[in-house]
Amino acid sequence: MGQGISLVGAIAAGYLLELTKVELIGVMGVFMLLPGVFELGGAVAGAFGAKLNHIYEKHPDIARRVYFPQMIYSLCIAVVASVILGLIGGVAAMLIFGGDAVLILKIAMLSVALSSLAGLPIVGWSTIRAIKAGLDADNIIGPVETSLFDALTVLSVFISIGLLA
Amino acid sequence: MILTLRHFLFVSITAGLAAAISLIGGIGLELVSQKIAVLVPLLIAIPSLNNLVGDYAAIISAHIADPDENKPDMVAVRQAIARVLGFNIIIIVGFSAILAAFRGYSLDPAFLIKFLLFVAFSVVVVVESMFVLNFVLNRALKNHRLNADDVLIPITTAVADIAMLLLVALAVVTIF
């Protein structure tokens, strides 16, 4: 079932990719950047969900207090990590494809920030709903965050290009 | 405070570098971006294919990293994966083709057969490679007394993603 959820989200992301391909292809280096942004968003969200789950397991009394600080912490990690990704991606785009390194850096940062701002609250909410339903959130969150963040990533890259390019 | 900041920076830089490894596969995609844009079913299938091989890479790594007394029979793991893999491939090919048709893409039988064969071939090749890679890495990690649980999954999922994207790029240039 988890793989089913993951596949549905990935197919939706693929469809969004088709819908936005003209804009994505229009900026040299964006197709190269996409797998990195997919990976980063999903990794940060997955870690956030797992951490939340484990805090709830061990300290359910303080879990409510740490929810937002943990979300902000994950968002900050995502933004700083996106700088690293954007720098490497920008230099690669410039050297290999003659792309605009600064633009790729900005797109990486803005798209990761947007997808994390939208996706982290949903992952957090899903984790808590799963825990309260008596399910093992570790089994639920993986498929949810990969499917959600795949689609969010394509949308956020598209929005970033629209704002920056 | 300094410890927390150092930890935060370490985690952030590690996450950024790990994501940057995926750019290797992205280079292949960028090289064929103009060509792949017109192969609508394949474009739609890309995230699904990456997710699929990444998931199986993680599953194989998780099983291979089990302690010897709990390790399942890898032949049984392979058979279990094989039973579901065919179904996943058909779902990906089917939905990608249907959505492409919605976008006005003209599906001819020759393309569909090539598409199905390519998806099946590439997924099987990558998943089989993950068995080999996991076996080799697990041995190497044991020899160096490292915990496989910490490193196998990130490495194998990254390799699976890169391999799949490079196969897609190769297929765009050679087959389609």
C-alpha cells in the first residue's frame, strides 16, 4: 500500500513535469537540478517525520511543544542544504551547459524553501494522525513524503522559474 | 550552543552534498532534455521509475544489513520483489501512456512496445544491480567493522537513482 501511495504521487509529479516542461527546459540546468531538489526535499521531510514519531513515542507529553521548533529546524536545514546543492548545481550548469550559475542557485534555494514550507506541515500532520490512529508512522511517512514532495518539487521549481527567470 | 550550531551545519552540509550526488543523473537528463520533452510517456514515467528503484534499493539494503541470525533468504527476497515488480511496471507504463494520451500524444503500438520493454529492462537491470552492490558493500563494511544500516541505504538509493536516470538518457538517444 505504501508503494502504491508513492507511485500515485510520482505519476502525478510526472504529469506535472509534462505540464511545466516548456518553462523548465527554458532555463539551462534546471533538468539537471531536478533530481537533487527531489532528493533534498524528501530527505528533510522524511527525517522530520521520523524525528517527530520518535519524540511522540518516548515523550508524548512534550511532543506538542517541540512540533513547531522541529519544523522550523527542518526548514532551516533544508534552506542551508539547498545553498550547497545550488552552488554545486550552479557551477556544474555553468561549466557543462553554459547556464547561469547564480540563477540555478536561486532556483534551488527558492524551490526547496517553497516545497518545504508547503510540505513539512503536511508531513507533520500526517505523522501525528498516523500515531493517533495507532499506526506505525515510520511505515506511513516514507510513501507520503516521497509522493507529496515529488509533486511539490515540480510545482515549486516551476513557480521559482516564474519568479526568478 | 556551539555544539548545536556545529551539529546543525554538519547535518545541513551532509544533506546538501548527498542531494548534489543526484545531479550526476540530472546531467544525463539535461543533455537529452529537448528530446525527452517530446517523448511524453517517458517524461511522465521518470519520477515513478526513480521512486521504484529507490524503494527497492532501500528494501534490499535493509534486508542485507540484517544481523546474520535474522537475515532472510535473499532468494526469497528476490522472488518477493519479482512478484510485485511486474505489476509496478505495468502500472507505471499504463498510467504514463494514458496521461500522455490526455495530453494529445499519439500512442502508436511500436512506441508502446519499446516503452514497455525499456521500462521492464531498465528496472530489472537496476534492481538486480542493487543486489550485487549491496552484497559487495555489506561485505566491505563488515570487513571494516562499520554499521551497514547507517550507510547502505543512502549509498544504494543514490546509485539506483543515478543509474535509472542515465539509462533513461541513454534510451532517449539510442532507442526512441
